[in-house]
Amino acid sequence: MASSGEDLSSDGDSTPAAIRNSLPPCSRAQSVGDTEVAAIGQLAFLRHLTLAQLPSILTGSGLVSIGLQCQQLQSLSLANLGMMGKVVYMSALSDMLKHCKRLKDLRLEQPYFSANTQFFQALSQCSALQRLCLVSRSGTLQPEAVLAFMARCLHVVVCHMFTGESLATCKSLQQTLLRSFQAERPALNVVIFPLLHEGLTDVIRDVPMVHLDEITLFKSRVAEEPPNLWW
């Protein structure tokens, strides 16, 4: 189940169309609900998980089971779960994150996502977290909550948020984060920018390629040639 990537693109000069061309879920995805997601919790040694385009998610209760039982989980990507007009799994996600002590990468792609105090307080308990990317058309964020989260999670070196907030709000938060934390985290990469802004292409072009492919765009590696294949 692959993420749509909100139409962000690292190739050429194409402007990110920001969710306008997101693909509908496949027929099999329609039958995957909370019970089926909960069953993933039986994979006790699971390290990487992607859940995307699952419209039958009603509450996200299966996420809690995964958080409790999959204690080795290191990377998590969630995209377009449940009905698109509402984030139905916020409470369950908060409960899940409290148990993800080894989580290093978190990518969330969901319209109308509210990155509020409740979310960041739960995320702050992921003490090993290193990279965070939030992509949300019409989404909101609370700057004070972001700052408190960054102060608690000392290993975070990538913080990317593309939401529905104004350019002024995004720039102010980005500057504050860099001013507050870059001296003690030289590798810190912060990008806070409106998802639908015409300047998004230029902004993401400056992101280090490893982060751009692995967390920002969540580039697929299917059928990709392994490095150093021909020498």
C-alpha cells in the first residue's frame, strides 16, 4: 500500500500539484479496516510500516495494537486513512505513539490534520525520533507545541511540515526553530511551508537528497537498481 506523495516531486522542474492528482485506493484496500490493521500487531519484530489509501479505517484502533506489540518499529508512514474530510484516527495515533520508543522516522500525509498540543505531546514520547514529515492540505499546526516537541526530542534533525498555514506563520516558525536548535544540532534541516504555495518546488529543492527521497517525498524503491551494481 503506497503513499501518493501529495504530488511533491524531486524530478525536474515540475511544480508540486499538492494532492490534486492523488490516486484512489485499489479494490483490495477497500476491505482493510481497523481489525485487519490490528492484526499487524502480531508481527512482533516489525521495523518498517507503511499504511496508505485505506478508506475503511473508522477509528484507527488497530494502530494502538501495533504500538503496544511492535516494539521494534523504527519507521512509520501513514497516508490518507479513513474518510478524507476528517482525521478519524487522531486519538488512536496519540495512544500508539506513546509506546513507540524506538521510532526514528514518522511521515504523516493526511488532509485537515491538526498538528496540535495533543499530537506533539504524544510524539514527544518517541525519544529516539530523528525525522518528522507532515504533509496536510488544509492542515494546521500550533507553533508553541512544535517548539516544545523539538526541545524534548533531542535527536530530531529533520522537521518538515507542509500544511495550510500562512506563509508568514510558516516562515516565523521555521526561523524560530533554526535559531533555537541549530547550534546544538548542526545537521538540523527544517522546512515549514504552505503546501499549496507556488514556491514549494524551490523550497524542497534545497533539502538534502537523502531526506528528500526517504522522508519528504517517500520515494518508492521498487525495481530500483542497487548502488554500485555495475562496478
